[in-house]
Amino acid sequence: MSQNSMTNALAGTRWGRRSFLGAMGAASAAGLAGCNLAPNSGGGGGGKGGTLNVWGGVPAENGPQALCDAFTEANPDVKVTYTRYPNDDTGNLKLDSSLAGGAPIDVFISYAPAKLFQRVSNGLAVDLTERIDADPDLKQFGTTAESPSNYFSDGKAFSVPAQKSPTIVVLNQTMLDKAGIKLGDSWTYEDFESVAKELSGDGVYGSFNALTKAGIVLGPDRYYADGGERSNFDHPIFAEDLQHRLDEQDAKHCMDRKTILAEKLETFAHTPFLTNRAAMHASQIFILRYIADTKEFPHDFITKAMPHPTVEPGGDEWGVGAIGDNVSISSKASDPDLAWEFVRFWMLNGQYNVPGGRLPSVVGNATPQELVASLLGEQREELFDVPSFENALFGKEVTIPVDTIFTAASELDEMVEKRTDEVLLGTRSVESWVETMTKDADAAIAAAK
């Protein structure tokens, strides 16, 4: 199966109180954080015993182990073993090699569409289309849904997405107070850059990262033009974003790329914020689990949240974030029926993963306040400006773009990463980036068709 035959039926998924709390039916209702934590329907395995081996990229203690234990409690005759693989190049290679080599893996989770589709094309995942379409709780992710919200390959579903994750901005409230900065419920890119500038100095970067606009302006499939026939890297927004990152880096309003690479801060991006080296950080919500871990990351400031900035005040551009945690069944699963029961359980009991920084795609009748309380943990009043998180996550409905074209996606991602680093390290010009990216990406797309 060629990469260009793999498409996602979703052009964008709405994120907000109404859509996030959409009626899922009584069978999938689950309370969080001080509410009813009893597992929902989804376990059983038809009364059969067995063993399930589950591989995922999230540390076991951040939710997966609790979820596996809950499944075992509901199904005492089933043993579940969770194996964590780091979600990096080495970890993904280990998972792929293990799947291809016949290691005992029944269920696995992918964290990038390109990785999922690669596994599908290599025959490592089971077609779940019929199971999803026939399931009253999960058919919203199937091919028959009026507004599908899943990744499809040749019109078939090989996974279900277990989480939705908007990008928000976390801020050091102490630094804001010291600078006399007061923020409302929303802001623009211009506001963000002004705050970053004001908070920079004395060894502090105003922001860990400089924000870019390509995603919020172009939406889904921003790398592609003409329906995927060629690349879109000659669009002016890419050059604008690169030059902006250079300017902010040179002004020391954000951390420079050389330092990030030298200190491996792509992997440990939370550390500058928690060690008072960066006053703000735009991130998906997984960063919250590090902020809440005061033993590993002690700090003495309150963390405030803001929604991702918009181009215009109150703008209705594309949002920033992702759907993910794509749960699949291995094509070599020992018992696909039992594995499916576990997949259903994982999807319908996502409350166990919330404390690890993952909001579930199926949440039943939980309220924003309950979700935020579970997300921020027991020390939330001491560590977080709780109302600001309720506003940042649920105050305004946004559309998270979900790519639909993945032709040569892995090659394009590698090109973008490598050449963007070269620009930020000063070994390539912005003009050269546009020229070579356009030429080489077009060639990669043509070769993949």
C-alpha cells in the first residue's frame, strides 16, 4: 500500500465545551477527579482468560498502569502487561522491529499519523473498521459517522484515537506579577510577543519557543498544495515563520536552537520553564504532569494558563493541537477478540490517563471543572491558577486541524527538521530553505506516488 493512498477522513475536529462534552450515551459516561471512577463497559473478554501485552509511549505510572490494573480488576482471568517504549526514533524502531519480528504484542499505541500509516502499510495492524462501525460507543470514530474523527487508510480504520490535546501557553505567574503584566482571557500573537519581550532579560528568556503561524493560517495539510500533488513550502508563511524565529532568537526573547540541541531540550522541554529560565512555554498539556511533580521539579511559582494566541483579536483561525494516542491491535495478536475488549476499555475509561496529561476523546458526562481538577492533581490550588486552565482549555471552541494527506510524510518531516535546524544554527539562509525544501519535497512526493 503506497503512502499517498492513506487518508484521514477528518479535516478538523472541534475543540470546546460543547464538542468535548458531547453526549456519548450512558454506557460511556464516566466521572473524573472525585467523581465516579468505576470502569465503564468495555471489559469482559467473553469470559475467556488470557494474556495481553500492551505497548505504549507513556510512562506506566502516568495512567496506563492504572488503566491496565482496572481492566484486570474487571477481568480477573486476564493478565495485562504494559511495556513502555520511548516515543522517539529509537523507541519507535524498537516497537516496529518487535511487531515485525513476532514479539508477543497484542495492542500498541502510535503517536504520529506517519508512524501509524507506516505500520499499517507494513501489515502490522488489524483492520478495525467493522468493529468500530458496529460499536455504539465508538462508531463516532468509524466510517459511517456523520462527522468522522479518525485516521483512515484506503477507507479503513486501523486504530481509534484515545486523546485530544490542545496546545496552550503556560506562564510563570510570579514573573508576570513582578513585571506588572495582567492578561485577559484571550490574546493575539502580537500580545504574546510583547509579553515575551517584556519578560526577557537577566538570564531569562521570555518564552521557551517562538510561535509560528503556518498551522493556524493554513490548517490541515499545510505541507501540501494542489491536493497533495506538490509541496507548499513556497507559501510565504513558511519564510515568514522562519525569519520570525530567527529574529526572536537573536533578540533573546526565546531560547536559541544551539542551546536547545546541546542540552537536549527537545526531549526535556519542560525544564527551562520549571527552572525559571523561560517565563512562558507553548505546549500540549502533557507538560502539566511535570509541573505537578514537585519532587522531581521543585519550584515556587504558580502556573497560569492562556489559550493559544490568535492572529486577530477573537480570531476564528485554525486551532493548535492534535488528536492522538492511536490504539491499534497487532496483526499477530494472540486473541484479537480479547484485544478488542481491551481497546474498548482503554477508550471508554480514559479518565485513568487524565492525571498523566491526556484528555480523553470519550469523556461522557464529565464537566470541564472535573476534567481540569483531575488533570492538575491534588495540589492544584497550590501549583496552578485553576480558573485560567478552565478558560484556556474550554473557554472558546476551536478547530484543531488534522492532516488528510500523508504522501512522503516521514521524508518531509525529516527534511523540515534538518533544514530548519540549519537555518536556526546559521548555516542555511531562509531563501535556501524555501528553495531546497520546495525542490526536494516535490521530488519526494512524486517518488511516493
